[in-house]
Amino acid sequence: MTDWLTPEEWQAVALSLRVSLVATLFSLPLGIFVAYALARWRFPGHGLLNGLVHLPLVLPPVVTGYLLLLTFGRTGWIGGFLDGWFGLVFAFRWTGAALAAAIMAFPLMVRAIRLTIEAVDPKLEAAASTLGASRPWVFATITLPLILPGILAGSVLAFAKAMGEFGATITFVSSIPGQTQTMPSAIYALLQVPGGEAAVGRLVVIAVVIAMGALLLSEWIGRMVARRVGGA
Amino acid sequence: MAELKLTDIRKSFGSLEVLHGIDLEIRGGEFVVFVGPSGCGKSTLLRLIAGLEDISGGTLEFDGQVVNHKSPAERGIAMVFQSYALYPHMTVYDNMAFGMKLGGGGKAEIEKRVRQAAEILQITPYLDRLPKQLSGGQRQRVAIGRAIVRDPRVFLFDEPLSNLDAALRVQTRIEIARLKERMADTTMIYVTHDQVEAMTLADRIVVLRAGYVEQVGTPMELYHTPANLFVAQFIGSPSMNIVAARATRDGEALVVEPEGGRRMYLPGAGKVVGDGPIQFGVRPEDLTISGEGQPVFEGLVTLVERLGESQLVYVERPGSDEPLVAKLPGHLEVERGARIELSANPDVVRLFDADGKAVAL
Ligand SMILES: Nc1ncnc2c1ncn2[C@@H]1O[C@H](COP(=O)(O)OP(=O)(O)O)[C@@H](O)[C@H]1O
Ligand SMILES: [Mg+2]
């Protein structure tokens, strides 16, 4: 099965999968929290938080990557701190690629989750609390099950977005084969050398299949939402 | 069985105060109805009692204990909402068991209580269904059942019948009345804008208007001795007729002359009312066709609504565009366009001063 991809190409595909999975899983708790806060709470800085979350969507990715380099680079104020205290380095590592992918995919994830939270009638939560449920319990037994489809859809979208992330990633962690060269970076690198078309073709097919699969999956989950919450 | 005491309860949303100092005592096991026009603050007051909204001022006590800062879960209440608020992802059974599962009751005990409540409300056949597979009336019964199972100290209802059609509304109202008998020890507070629901269900009614309590009393107290014009017109259907009048003292008696009407002699009322303008009130069911008594009003019949056992007769008087409404026995022959003379027994007439406050006769 590995025959039709070279080891380098496999490395790129595997790295992309790992980066996207880690990016999605680690940003999910924060994504749910931010989505809940934006949907249900009114607080000073609400608009600012909303803007901040959506910023990567409208900023040139290369700018996002550069800002990451400034803050999370080894001399950046967060990067320096994390390196000094925890030995955690992001710049030019695969972890950095995951961080970049997570930030770029975050708006999509939050949006999808927020929409389902807004579709949950606050009276359901109120009813649960008047029936004796504490706040965390209301969230666990009422809110969470009802927004689960949104969480799944948001995660699938975020995963797909992370798989395709290029600009911020290459700016922040470069494109080191076997270390930080994700699938999009590999495609770009192959396009720069003569005779790379065949390899590009193979990777492109994989990219299209993954993206298409993700879209179909999130569509299907969307229909589940309608069936589950609708009409009750 | 919980007693509630509200002292100077206030609620503001931002800079807008919607409840302006509510004082109220509710006895254990009492069925109290908050009634008033839409937007007067009934739901807000109920939500304050439930703990779903923060109290801006004053104190709320359950059994002598201040609960202002207790969460809804700690207050031992259960609330039924107008929109049912059933959990769409749970079966009827799980919806009803929800409150008890939190309490950590045993499985057998939970099952027993759920089945008992389901029996009372006749929803046993639907226990395995999802809420979306039920009709509106069934959903509301599940919502009530869910609250019963919790066996709360205070049962709260926010317009539970407003989403139901007329027939179901009456049926469910009767069921709530039965529930009240069955759970005689449970304090119940019921919010509605419908004075018929208030009259039929309440031990005591609290009439609210624009964030103030207008009057508290039993249904018949409010009907017979409304404290002011607002309560007089809000309680009773059709509303009490109000006519501007002039009062003149004649010794111990009072001579009242309604605009476009004839003089009426109220013995004894001269002791409490002075000369001057006054509002004269008489309920439609207290007007009769003059035969024996002296007529107070005469006018032209503009509309007759026949209800069967009774009829509503709308009478236009010279110099007034507000028609008088008289509720007359259904067997009387009253035709549109006819002239009619109406009289009222002085005992049932109500007088209100210039501020709309009732004058005690
Ligand atoms: N969450 C809220 N924010 C702002 N104003 C509110 C809120 N809830 C209720 N109000 C206002 O408080 C007043 C009373 O509302 P409510 O208690 O719902 O009235 P009712 O139940 O008697 O119809 C209304 O003027 C309403 O607009
Ligand atoms: Mg209301």
C-alpha cells in the first residue's frame, strides 16, 4: 500500500494527520468554552473576544504566522517563557505546526459550536436548574448532549482546515522534510522542482479526498442535529 | 410545605426597574396566582422566586431563611414553563426521572415515583416516547409530571396553559386543580394573564400592574371589593362598567348621578363620600331590565351576543361613546335597536374616587 507514495510523501501525509488531530483535540475544550461564553454570556470585552477569535479568518495567513513567530518564537515573550519553564518549543517544530493549524481553524470550530449552543432553548437549562441540577451538571446532562453534533461538525471542519493550512505554518515552522513539512508544504516544495508533477498529483488526490470526506461528514452530522433537536 | 416571605423585592434590568418593591407573604400549602396584563412583571417575579434571576433589592425568605443568594437547585423548587422545556434528547421517562436522579434516589424508588406521576397524569402509555412524538397537551403534562416527581417544597407555574388550544386549556386547568387537592401540602405559585384561570384556581390572587401589587385577596374578595378601578376592571368578564358621575351628599345618604344616567340614592354612603366628581361602577351581571326597580340608565341596544343561558347586551347612552354592557338572562327577548331601561341594586354598586381608589361603602 505504501508503494504508490515515496517515504517522503508518506511522512508529509502522516505529519499532516498528526498535526491536524493534535490541533483539533487540544483546541476543542477551549473552543467549547469560548463558544459558550460568546453565545450565553454578556460581559465587557465580548466584542473584542469575538473579533480576536475571528481574526485569523481575515488576516493574511503569513501575518498570523509572523505574529506567532514573534510571540511563540524562542525569543518571543510566550515562547521564551514556555521554553524556559517547560522546555516546550514551538518554532520550527511539528508542535508549532499544530499550534498554527489550531489557531487558523479555531474560528470555524467556534462558529459551528456557537450556532448549536444558540439553538438550545435557555429554558431547557433553566428547567434543569429548577429541578435541582447544579450548573456543571446542567451543562453535562442537558447542554452538552444537545450540542454534541455541533461539536462533532466543528471538529471535522477544524480538522479539514488544519489539513490544508499552509501560509501561517510555513512562516512559523518553515518546511523541513520529515519534521515540519506538512502535506501542503510538500506539494508546494514539489512544485518548485522539475519532474515533481507526478508526486504533486498523488498528494493532491489525497488532499481532495480528505477535504471532500470532511465536508460530507459534517453535512451528515448537520442533518443529525436537525433530527435530534428539531420539533421538540 | 414552605412559607414564603417577600420584603421590598425589587428587580432592575440595567437601569430599568421592572419590580418596584413587592411585599408579600405566602402561607405553606397555599395556591397563589400572580395575575396581570402582559409585561407587568409576573414572570420576572416568579423567576426571582425560582432563583433564575438575581434579586436587585429586598429579601426573599423560604421558611424564615433568606434565600436571595441560593441557586435554584438549592431552593427545593420545581418549575413548569409555558413552552414545556422538555429535554428533546430524553424519553418521557427520563425527562420525568431527571429531578430524582440528581437526588441520588434508588432505581426502584425512581421508577415507582415516575410511574405514580405518570398514572396521575395519564401519560403512562407514552413513557418510552420522545417529546417530539407528543401533542402539546401531553407535553405539558409531562412537564408537570417532571415537577411532581421532584416533590418540591414550592411548585412554580409560568403560564402553563397559554400554548394550548381552548379545549385542552380547560381540561388541563381542571387537572391542575386536582393536583392542587392531591398535593395540598405543597405551596404553589401560578402565573397567568388570564383572570378566569386566576379565579378558578387560586386560594389567593395577587394582581400586578407595571411592577406594583395592586391588590391581594381571595378570588371573591377581589370580585366583590376591588381595591381600585384597575382591579375592578381586570377581574370579572366582561369587565365592570365604569361611568363618570357626580356625588352630592344628602344627610347620611349620597345622591349619585352618572353621566347620561338617572340619580341613584345610596343610603349611608354620605358618611364616607363628599360632594364632587366620582366614578360609578356596576358589573354587567348586576344590571337588570327595569320593571320593578327605578331605572338608572336608558339607551339604545346596539348589539346582542347570545350565549345561550345568558346574553350580553350592549347599550349606547346619549352623550357617551363607551357602551354599557349588561349580562341578562338568555330567555329575555332583547332586540337590536330597541330602547331599554336598566337598573342596579344600590348594594352592588361600586364607587371610586378621582385617583381610582375604591370608596368603602
Ligand atoms: N431579561 C430581561 N432583560 C430586560 N428586560 C426584561 C427582561 N425580562 C423581562 N424584562 C422586562 O421586564 C418587564 C416584565 O416582564 P415579564 O416579567 O416577562 O412580564 P409578564 O410575565 O408579566 O408578561 C417587561 O417590561 C420586560 O420587557
Ligand atoms: Mg410572562
